Amino acid sequence: MTGQSIGSDYSIIRRMQMYRKRFSKGICAAAAMALLIAGCQSQSNQGQQSSEVSSTSKPSPDSSAGSLKKDYTLPLVADGSVTLTIGSEDNGYTPASYTQNLPIWKAIEDKTGVKIKWDVVPAAQYAQTMNVRLASMNNVPDLFVVPGDPVKFGTDGVLQPLEKLIEEHAPNMRKFFAENPNIYNLLKAPDGHIYYVSSIVTGTNLSDPGGFLIRKDWLDKLKLQEPKSIDEWYTVLKAIKDGDPNGNGKKDEIPLALPLYTVAHYFGDAWGLHLLFSDGFWPDEEGKIQSEWLDPRAKEMVAWLNKLYKEGLLDPDFLTSSDDQLTTKITKNVVGATRVFVNRIVQYDKNVQAAGVSDVNWIAVKPPQGPNGYKGHTEKYGPISGYFGMSSQSKNKETAIKWLDYVYASEEGNRFTSFGIEGKSYVMENGEPKFTDFILKNPDGLSSMNALRTLGAAPRLPWIRNDKGPLSKQPPQMIAREPKLQKAVEQILPSIIDPIPFHYISMTPEEASKFKPLYADYQSKLNESIAKFITGSDDIDKNWNKFMKNLKDLGIDEIVKIRQQQYDRYKK
């Protein structure tokens, strides 16, 4: 997510298409949850004046300090007596490697007494490097970003089950999970264990939801209003193509450009389809999961996109365009509309201004209404991202879970990972952290997230940006001084709906053994066919029924059956 999350919705789609699916269970045993909540801890105030982490038998925000009992105190160990090895992709801001003892991690070492040994490689090399180690169980870090299916690594004995360690030693995680049982449910594996924790990204929807962006200055030149419906979108895109809004006397405008092959997933929202984060599987009124690609509305939507493509309104490179290529085209002042995370508005304005266009004005618009009166929607990003686990071979499991509890789920730890260093990147005002100009107007011209990363914040490790509660402070602050972004968010938020997070609802081994080969063939045929229909290399009117039959022959009914089983567990 641009400036806001570990990944982006484009990278999620790419991972979907590469069949790198991970699912975490959508339910938990009632007894296990009852035990978790009964043992939930209420954390004492972890400001600069307190280093003690305390707990009670129940999560009571009104508990008095006198009724709290100690769970662990800081520092966790005598200074430097324990070293934890952390395996991860290196920092997202390349010049500031984690191995440089960055400020927040130095502060965390001072707070916890635990020395950190970073075991990092560039992001592109991490999965291969770590998978080799995990296969041999040689030189495995104590805590590490899991480079694949964490449930498989867990059941194979590579990862340490965490639920007992959390119950006994992690009051902040217990409190967070009790207050957010949906997150706890998604972390639960089919065998009842928790093998990992994830970044929580629900709060990013409050500051950086995905949405359609358009050049308002071009609309003004063409004397057009912001498009609201699919028909109005067609009119606007046609006018951009023919009206020379960039004023260079050439027909070089690309009315609609998108990063990666996501055009169908995005515009499906206007037809009431759920093709992005719900993967095209959605319950009918009776709660029965249907494949929405078999729905007649999908054909209508793809035919509309084919019309755009034939008339030159859709970027001809849409099948292969990368995010960087999209940014380059936008900077060249030829793109009229796109669909990305909305905080790109600031970046796009600056890029085009730097290219000599002073009046550029990118804005967010509401999702388009469909042809049958559907108001349109936007599927919410999240709720979790990434996997972070503990080696079953770690010799410091108790210290490791306490350290992770502090960094991941305590308010003080969350301020480090979300806000950085007090006095440098944030100040406290009326008990609330507020970003300084080092973040919001960085003197070196860095984005807010890269400015945080220079300090070690916004890490590759799991961190929480929730949409409620004490660990939700950061997202609103990211746009606190950006009225344009605030307006953009206001445009999108009313249309946001919760997806069904199939890619995080785990499967039983039996389901997975059936699902994975079927789904790989299904995705391949789906992507190939939709691309051909949009580009016109296959006739949609003649061959759509053949396409649906191909999906049936590839086992779509069995896929839907397994999705139904996932959904039924998730509802419980």
C-alpha cells in the first residue's frame, strides 16, 4: 500500500495470479477463545515514566493500578545477556539497513535489555535464502518473516506454536486479540495452533483506501464533471482521448492506465461483483457461495472493457504495465485516470509539477455506479498482511515472545514502530503522538513512510495500524496536514465494504490438497481468457459460454464447494 502498508493491492493481485496463496483459519474453537479472553491482560500505561507490563484476569479498561498484577517488567533481561536473531527482508528504505543499529531498534534494545542481531538480505533474495535454511533447519533465526505457508511450516515442525507462550507471557497480545477476536480467528490454524502473527492494516483504510483517481484540471479544460456512472466514465475517457487536455497538439493521452492486470477486478465493483480481495467468490442471499465470474454481470463488465480497449481508451500495455511504468507515464503528463491507493495523489501532483505542469490536480472520485443502478463499492484492504513466526529451535522462546509482545502490541512499542523517536519524528500533545515536519515535510524530500524508515519504523516486522483502539493512532496522523488527502478519503470511505478474506481463511489438509492444483489451473485459464476477451483476440459473444464451460471442466464447482466450507467456518 503506497506509503501505508507492507504490500500493495497490486502485489496482492500479482501473488493471487502466481498462486502463492496463504490462508489462516476464519474460526477458532470456542473453548480456546474463552480461555484466551479469560486470560486477557490489561496493560498498564507504558509511557516514559513506566517500564512495567502488568495484567489482570480480565480485560478491564477501568481496572485500577492497585488491582493489577505483574506479568513482566522491563528490561526483560539483564542488559545484553540475551541476543535474539531477527530474520527479515532488509529495510524498505534501502540506504538505512537494519544492520546499522537504527534509532528505534537501539531504543528498543535499551528498553528491553535484549540485543538484536539482524539477519537480513534484500527483499528480492529473502524468500529463496530463507527457504533454503528452513529446509535444512540450519542457521534459522529466533524470529523471522515467514517466506511461505506458515501453517505448513508449523505442521512440519519448523515454527513454534505461539498460543501457549502468548497465554503465559504476552499480556499485550492477549488484550489486543480479546478486543479484536476477528484477527485472532484469522491467525488460528486448522489444528488449533497459532504459528505466526501478522501486521494489522485495517487502519490504513482510514488514511489510504484504494480508489479511482482522475485529472480534475483536465476535466475542467474539457468542461466535464467528475464521472459518477459507468456511462459517464466512458464519456469522460472519450473526451480525454479526443480533446488534447495536455495541450501539446498530439493525441498522446492515455485516458485510463492501471498498474498490472487489475482492470477487471476494479471495474467489477460497479456491477456489484467482488473480484479483488474476495477473489470473485461471494454468497447469495441464502449464504451459498457463488463464482461471480460465472455471473452474467461479469460478461457485461468484460464487454464494456473490451469497448474501452477497442476505442483506445484503455492503456494498451495494461496486461504488463508495472507500478513504476504507470508512474513514468503519469509524470509524462499523458494519463487521465487510474486506480491506486489515494495517497498517490500527492506524489502524482509533485511528479507532474516537476515536469513543468503547474496546474495539475489529481483527485479521488467515488467508485462508479453500474449500468443497472448499483451504487458501486470498494473492497477494504486487509485485515492482515505478512507472517512472522518463531523458530521451534530457538533457545530463548520465553524472552522472544515477551520481546515480540512489547514491540508488536504494547502502546509504547507501537509508538516506536508507528511514529519513530519522540522529539525527532513525533511529539506528544494532550497524550497523543503527533508527527513533526521530519515526517510530514521531510527536509530531504522523503515520503512520510521513507522518513519513518530512516529511523527503523514502519518495519518489515509485524506492526499494528488498527482501525480502532489505542493502536490506531498512526493512520489519521499520516494525512493530518493534507486537506486534499482528507477529502480524497472522505470520497472513498462511504463506499468501503468488508471483503470475505478467503486468502487468510485456512484450509484443512484435505481441502488444500484438492484446492491448490484446481485453483492454479483455474486462475491460469481465467487470466488468459479475460485478457483475450478484453483485447478482442477472442470473441466474447461467441465464446463466453465456452469459457464458462472450461471453468466448469477445470473444477470450479469443487473450488466453490471448498470456498463454501471456508465461508461457513468463517461465519461461525
